[in-house]
Amino acid sequence: MELRHLRGFMAVAEELHFARAAERLHIEQSPLSRTIKELESEIGAQLFDRNSRGTRLTWPGEVLASDVQKIFQAVEQARCNVQAAVAGYRGSLRIALSDGVLPQRLSAILAQSREEEPEVEIRLYEVSLSQQLKGLRENLFDVGFARSNDVGQGLAAQAMWRTPLMVAVPARHPLLALKQIPLAEALNYPLVLFHPKTHTGLYQQIENLLRQTPAPVIVAERVSSQEVMLSLVAAGYGVGLVCEAQMALCQSTEIITRPLAGDPPLLTSYLLRSSSVPSEQLQRFITRVTKMDTVDER
């Protein structure tokens, strides 16, 4: 079994169409078909069902596709490790980021890590929470940051930072008459919120808050980035529920933030990792992060 066999197989598995897979690989369809037949002969299993309705993976094909993905991930990891060694690094730390990690904290952590261990290469991966959890379990990442502690078995979540939730409103909005906005008042207007697939942890924390309110909630839009949220808020589509620390970097004159009245709810950021004993290098990083105080960011 050669890598060319596996590349051809994965192209067909992802496209589920031999002609499109061949075009993607920049080869003719007939050699691709021969490659798949060679692979099936070597493995001793039919990998695809082809009929008038199209092409689909057989169950053995699905099993192989899952394993081949891991093979390619390992190959890519090896390539990155060699390139890092050529560049003079003596180790690497793979950090996954989800849910919009606090930029001020991230920059401070990275700066301190570079200062204390310049020989360690730091690789950042912006992924969804589900991808982060999968990657931590499969050793694709060493550690991660997210807004959820719902990590399941085999992983550990440690609360790191808490920052107040605020209300973002367009300039010249009626809510600006209030220096502190009761949540019930904010819910009189449509909300622009983060999408659960891209900001799972933020979505969960804000939804838990909204479920505790008797007032009906009207959602104008769910967005995948803070930039889009702020654009919609500025355009008057609705008001946003936002993280104070992230809004500190926003310099738009078209958006004004106000604190929630009373004791404002706090959004929590978590450090995620495997529950197994960390390496010495990872433990030093965790200690470094933990020492950067875990008090509320006000």
C-alpha cells in the first residue's frame, strides 16, 4: 500500500465521483480507477459501490477513510516537525483556539512563552469546539482554549478567566439612555448572537443565561464572527451580547457598549487538555498560564 493509493482513495471518498476526483488530482480517470482497484485487491475488500445513482463508500471503505485521515495527519505532523527542526526549534506546542479566545490574554501568553522557551515552536489552530475536542483526543493538539467545559471523558477543563457580558448597541439607540442596561430591557429588542457551530461555548453560556429570563427572546441573526456581529449591530439589525474584554479592542464610533445592570454574568474561558499526565513542556506552559492570575477581568 503506497501513499498514492491512499491519496487517490481519499479523493474519491471525499468527492464520491471518480471524474471530479481525477480532476482534483490532475490525472485521467482511468489511472485513478486502476489505483482504486489495486488498493481493493491489496486490502481484500470493496471500498466503493458504483451504480446508476452514483458512488458511495462501503462500510469497509468508511473504516479505511477514517484511518487514512489519521495517517495523513501523522504525515503532516512529521513534515511540520522536520521543518521546525530545520528552523532550529527543539520542540513544539500545538494550541487549539475556539470560541474567540481573549486576545489580550493570548498575546501575553505567547510573548511570555517565546521569552522563556524560545526553542519551542508554537503552532496555533483556530478550530470549532468539536474539532478541538477531537484533536485533543487524537493527539493533534497539545492544549486548547475554549468557552466550554463540556469536554467528555478523557479530557480535562480548567477555568482560567472570567469577563463580564455586556450589551452592544448602535449609536443613538434608545437603550443608551441607561448607563446600565437590565437584561429584560435589552430583550425588548432583537438580538444578534454567535452561531452555535462556530462559537459553541459562547452560545452555551449565553443560552443558559437567556433560559433563566421569563421574557421572550427574538434572535435577528446568528453570526460566525465578531466582525459580522458588530456590522449588523451598527446597521441596526439588533443589539449584541458581547464579551467586555473583546470589545475593549473595538474602536468603532458606530457601536456603544453598556454593562448589564446588577451583578453582570461572567463569561468563562477554559484551558482544555488530555486528562493524562502532561509532558514537562506542556506542564510548564500550563503553569505559565495559571500564574497569569485567574481572577475576574473587570
